[in-house]
Amino acid sequence: MTDLNADVTALFLEFSRKKLLEQDWPRLRACVESLTESQVWWRPNAASNSIGNLILHLNGNVRQWLVASFNGQEDGRDRPVEFGAEGGIPAPVLLEKLGATIEEASAVLSRLTEADLLAPYEIQGYKVTGLYAVYQVVEHFAMHYGQILYITKNLRGADLEFYSELSKTGRAS
């Protein structure tokens, strides 16, 4: 339970940081580490993305929307390359790159203020507030992590037990 008198801005930013850094990112990493290289780059059909593509895409999205925008850096994202890759980048390299970006994003989220969340930004051609940008990244990351989780469970045919603590406490039902 959180302190009801706590600063809503601080609560929002800390939750966003923890969701990315301490929940979704470790689970995404565990999924990828459990797969072979061919499974990381497997696509069920031409209209779908591989896990490798999704990792490249998440790296580009987080870097563009959080790291570059809030640090006033030039946006060098090449979104079509994220989806066009068909392999050649080993999974540990993909994870190292995304991990570094997540760490940078965490540092950004740790220092943002209410003024940063209310400030206007132009990101990927959209005119948004900082609040919108943070929320977009957290939601977007969770959506694609869910796809990676689904693909991993499908390929492995196994429960990854990310919520095994619920069964031990009776909260699973």
C-alpha cells in the first residue's frame, strides 16, 4: 500500500520505472535466454515479427520516446530496420543493447519532475506531453513483452512460472 499523501508524480514515475526495469524487462530477458537463436528469429508467417524484431523495436521505441526525448538528444531511430531484420544479431547482443537502453530509461524516469511530465514534446511526429511519452513506453513495452511471452510459451510448450508465488499463497484462484 502506498502513502496516500505521497506525490502522485513520484508514484507514477517510480511505478513506471519499476514496471519496466524490475518486472517486464527481467521476464522478457528470461524468455529470450530460454530460446535458441533460430527460435529468437522464428516468424510464424511473413506478416508477423520474430522475437528478435520485437527486441530491436522495443529498443528503438524506448530510446526514441524516453532517452532521446527527455535528454534532448537527436533521434537516430530507423524503425523499418527494426522490422526488416531477419537474423544475424545474436540474442545476447540484442539483450545487452536493450538492457543498456532500459538502464538509461530508468535513469531518465528517476530524475523527471512534474514539469517534465507536463512539458510538450514532439516525438515520432506526434505532439505529446511528457506524461503521454512515459505512459506510451510502459504500455508499448508491456504489449510487446506479452507477445514475446506468448511466442516463448508456444515454442517451448511450457509455463514459465513467472507468477508461481500466487499458487503458494492461494491468490491464484
